[in-house]
Amino acid sequence: MQVVYCEDGLLHNPPMEMTLGRIKPYVESPKRLINIKKFIDEHPEFEVVEPNDYSLGPILDVHRKDYVDFLENIYQEWVDSGLNKEICIGDTFAQRSFVGKLDDETIRKNASKTSCGKMGYYVGDVSTPFVQNTWRAAYSSAQVVLSAAHRLTEAIEAKQSSDHNETIYALCRPPGHHASDHMAAGYCFINNASVVARFLQNYTLQDMNKAKKPYGFNLEAVRNGQFSEGTSKEKKKILIVDIDYHHGNGTQDIFYDDPSVFYISLHGAPDYPFFTGSAQETGQGAGEGYNINIPLDPVTTTDSIYLDNLERVLNNQNVIDFNADVVIVSMGLDTWFEDPIAGMKGLQDMNTYKKMGALVKTCIGTKHRPVLFVQEGGYTIEKLGNLAGSVLQGFLE
Ligand code: SP5
Ligand code: ZN
């Protein structure tokens, strides 16, 4: 299995975060990536490949331009206004009644007068800080996933028989599933899984070939508005299976009214992000019926309960009828019982992770479909290589 990896993912390294009333070292640490990469390097069934650069175009198919400008510039603006160079972290948030009855555009204009205001408008919590190279890391993370999608598309189009799944792993960091079209949250800045879902829908293989440049983070081209664009007319159907411990509120939100992207999430509840993730959230408008949430009790969920739920949802009639062209797995590894900020108390067997990968391969809703694994959360640094490797090995076996 090919694994796309980029060292620039290590560049986002804030000195601290605040979670559950405690100031602590940043939990979503670069060590996570290093540890998974180490496992990948030690196992011959994986082959590490370099990313390419597809510019900002595919990112702007999901995220608002004003938000992308914010991601790019906020750290420097914060420092230029005399604030802490060590870390740019919000402390006042544009929540509900705090913004009164003003319309979004007015709130955005008011917020945009200061870097603190922008942090309050574009960020959802205090555990999503910016440092010097945060934007560069987030951009690289998206390019890793886009590169994986391009390679997967090449493999799909070159495919001779249908007796095996085409598959690839985007070993990206920072993660993405809490980021919405205009908000960073939960360690996430660019919603990688969503960007790649749209990329697969909007770009033909020819578009991808044309957009592809050597990975280099071409800021000038980005400033000059030289973005790649997709021309695809046939919209591929994308199934996103989110097995991160947390509900992927950002991904759900981005596709909530879209019947061409089916979002499934198994997650611990009640827990972060607290406001979304109930089973009653089934999509809206044309997207009604294309969103399935499976909240699980973090205390009583065991290995077999978790696997039963995963198997059931991947064999759900609506998922089968959807008949996805491509499956994206938002692969969080923070369900593991020892996870320092998450974890299901009863998920203690490494084999469970193999079985997760095996289920993605064998269940009717996912069987024989190309699968793109996208790295999300997971914070038991020492175990992450094993956990990620187990899911992928379970899929390959
Ligand atoms: C990508 C990702 O996994 N982001 C997670 C962000 C979570 N941040 C807040 C976590 C604090 C709440 N958890 C309390 C559970 C205690 N067992
Ligand atoms: Zn998570």
C-alpha cells in the first residue's frame, strides 16, 4: 500500500494548549506523525511516496476565501499587533447570543478589525492555536491528501479486474474533520477529507494531471490567484466513514444538504464537540438520509460492540443503495482506551483495529470500492504506529 507523507506536517508545533481546565503540552504533537511514519518504514507492505502540489484551488472548493486568507495571515497579523509571538490563541468566541441579531456578514466585518476578533470569528475553541508555520503545515496536510486522491484515481482508471480494492493512505497532519467551511476547531484547520471528496468529484484525471506541480508551497502563485480548477461533469458518489473517536462536525456540516456525499460517523458521546453528533442528525433538504451518526457510550462500548456497530452501518441498506464510487475513511485512532483526551474504555484489543480495516474491505457498502484512508486524530503517541498499521493491515489481509 502506498503512503503519502510530507515532513512539512511537522511544522505546526504550538508550545501549549488548554483542555479541560488544564494548560498542557500540545496533545496533537508532531511526534504523532513521526511515530506512525516509523511503523510504516519498518513494514515492507507499505511504500512511502512524496506529495505533489495542487495549489489552493481544491481547498477553495470547500473553504470560504476569507477563511483561507485568515489561515494564511492570522499569525503574522497577531504578532504585528504586538501580541505573543509564541502562540496565537483565541479567547473570545462569536457564539450565539454574544453576536446578537446581526447577520453573518456584519459579524465578520466587525470581527475582522482585530486579530483577536478574527480568532473569535474563525476559531471554535482554545485548543486550536496558530504558530509561525501553522498555515504551511495545514497546506501540506491538504496536499498530502490531494496527492493520495490523484494516485488513487490513476490506479482506478488503470484497473483491469474488480477482484481487489484500490487503496492508499494519506498520512497527513494536522487533522481535518472538525474544520468547517469557515471555522478551525479541535486541532483542525483544513478539512482534508472534505477537500479530497470535492477533488474526486470536480477533477477529472486530466484536470489532476494538469494541476499537479512538484510539492513546493508556491505562495506567490497562490497570492496571484493562480489556482487549479476542475471541469468534471459526472459527480462521483463519495462515502465518508469517520471512525475518529470524536464526531466530525465539520465534515457533517459541509455535506449536510448534499446527497452526493454520504457521511457516517461512529463516535464517543457525550463528548467534544458537544453540540453535534446525535442520531437525529440525518441530513437536510436533498441531503436528507445521507448522514448517519452513531453515538457510542465511551464507558460501556467494548471491542465487540464497536465492531458490531461498524459492521451494521456499513451494511445499512441506504449505504448499500448509495453505491459509492469511492470510500474515504477518516481514520482517527483516539478510540483506543488509553487515549489521553478521548478513548472508549472497553476498546482494548489491537486486533479490533485489524477488524475495522477488514470490515471496510468486506462489508457490502464498501466492498470492492477504492478506499482512501485519511489520518485524523489519535493521541497515544507510542501506540499510534501500531493502531494505524493494524487498520491498514486488516484491510490488506
Ligand atoms: C482531530 C481530533 O481528534 N480532535 C479532538 C479535539 C478534542 N479537544 C477537546 C478534548 C477534551 C474533551 N474530552 C474529554 C474526555 C475526557 N475523558
Ligand atoms: Zn478525535
